[in-house]
Amino acid sequence: MKLLKPSWVSHNGKPIFSVDIHPDGTKFATGGQGEDSGKVMIWNMAPVLREDDEKKEHIPKMLCQMDNHLACVNCVRWSNNGLYLASGGDDKLVMVWKRAALIGPSTVFGSSSKLANVEQWRCVTILRNHTGDVMDVAWSPHDVWLASCSVDNTIVIWNARKFPEMVSCLRGHTGLVKGLTWDPVGKYIASQADDHSLKVWRTVDWQMETDITKPFSECGGTTHVLRLSWSPDGQYLVSAHAMNNSGPTAQIVERDGWRTNMDFVGHRKAVTVV
């Protein structure tokens, strides 16, 4: 395994909380803290992968910088078709970005004129419903829906074909919801929260399918995020921040009967992302 850490991928020394690679692999997005706002940036992948490209001045490293978020950005996610980028932040907003036709290079707002946006990405819709920081966003398979979860204990499902239409607001968590994941088959969405529970919701009627609490009952302390994940075949769901014999684990939940007989052990501290 080769680990690359390009020093030029930076938010001027401010923290980066999220990164997501575009489906075609040519670019990636980062989200985090800006100077006095939230920042979303889009970067070129070529200079990361090829050292020669990194040295060439005419190959841009940064493609676009967006400063529209009023507070820190916690999550950036590309849609499966690569046409949209969704970002969620502490300003309680979800923004959806789309690439616009370039009229000419535009300078980045508030910077010295040297920094130019190579691509124009503009905010095409702002989704407002959450009353607290948005912690995670996720596109459903085939980009039919976009889900967002928040410290207001809710998960909101948006109609990705008719933004900003809201499909449903899932209530049931009694703590800050810090992660979501769509079942690859599109039948369920799972969420995990600070209330020591993992909930699975049906997409057919947006009702709760199951509520799993046992692996999380011993969990003390909170984590910044709790991002769980389905296996690509949809047979297993793996959670963050579970406990087994007072040791931190990632709980494996089987789709068949939602059994919780297996887990991943070995971490010394709480698992936050899977």
C-alpha cells in the first residue's frame, strides 16, 4: 500500500473534515474550515498520481474553491453519476453543486489574483430543513434521493430529481445523528447516532425496519462522526463505535435477520468511520 500526502492539498492550514473522490477518478473534493466560513474545494487528481504532472506549472492543482457555506463543512459527497457534489455543514445547510460552463477564469473571492478557478462549480440548490449542524450526506443508488443527517436528531430524505423537494423526515433517534449509509440495493438506509443505536429504515415507506442497540450499550464518550457502511453486495452492514468485552469494535450486522454475532476487533480507540 502506498500512502501519498500531497502538501499542496490544504485549506490554508485550517482543518479538512471530509474528502471524496469523483466517480471517474479525475478529481476529488475536500470540505472543512475556511477563514471565517466553511470551505469546499475541488482538486485535480493528476498531480497526485503522477510526480511529473505535479512539477508542471501548466497543470492546475486546484480546480475550484467555493466559500458559500457560512460555517464549517463536515461532509462532501459526489453523486454516483458525477454531475453533482453535495456538501453539509455547521450552518445547518446542505448545498448541491453543479459544474457550470466556464465563461473565463475567475479569481477566487478574497484571494490574491494569482489563484484562479479552472472549473466553475456553482450552487444550484440550498436544502434547508435541519435545525442543527449537518454531519453526513449520502446519495442513494442511481441518485434518486439525497439523505442528510444532523445533530437535530433527524434524517432528511430529499428528492434528488426535484430539489429542493423533501420526501421524508425520519424521526426516532434520541441523540445526534452522525452517519448514514444506503443499502446498495436501494431497499434500506441505515443511520447511527449518539443515542447508542443503529437504525435501519425502509425506503418503500420510510418506516423503521429494525433498531439495534445491544452492541452499543456499553459505549461511553462521543465521537465526532459515526459513519457506518454496507458491504457492496448488501449482505452486511458494519457499524462504527461498538463495544465487546469493554473493547472498541466495529459491529457486523447481517442483513438476514439483522443478526449481530460478528465484529471487527483490534482498535484501541472508538471506531468512527467504516
